[in-house]
Amino acid sequence: MNKSDETDLSGRLRIERQSLGLSQFDVADLLGVNQKTVARWEKETAIPSDKLQSLHAHGFDVVYVLTGQRMPRPAEGLSERESAVLDNFRSLPEEDRAAVQRLTNALAQSAVNQKQTG
């Protein structure tokens, strides 16, 4: 990752997508656009405001994408155990956060699959 990834909107969009464990194809599916459009956004093409709203609805920190400043995610209603997990997650570097996200996505999907077949 180069320095511009942290200082420009397109780089922060890519970082946020990766931290959520999503591919460009995943984002394209969520927003009803094609993968090439997402790739263009990650190469400094303006992102339409309606698409930014949709990204926010899918868990993206759009304030970070636009400004580089992370917004704290609310921890209301979390148990002490959940809060500890969240605190640990927040202390990780971005690469490790992405790995944790992929792991938890896989575990959740496995649980859903077991319920459907069980």
C-alpha cells in the first residue's frame, strides 16, 4: 500500500472495502453496478452520492472514505465479552482486521449452512 492510499478518497475506498473483506465484485453486486465501475472509483473517479449512501447502508465508514477520519462505531447494547472482542479488533492493523472479517464471515456462513442442513 502506498502513501496515497491513505490520503486520497479512492485509496480509502479500497482500504475500507478490503477491511470489510469484500471484493470489487462484491461491492458491485451490493450497489447494482458492474465491477469496472467500482474499479474506476478506486482509481480516482468521482463516486456518486447515492452510491456513497448505499455503501454506508452496507457498513462502509463513508466519513473515512471522504475525509480519512474514522468514525467510531457504536458499541451500544454489546455485552462485556462482545465489547472486549470489538476493542481487540479495533487495535489490529488493517490487514489483520480484514483477515478477522473473512474468518468471521466464513464462520457465520458455516453456522447458517449447518442450520439449513441440520
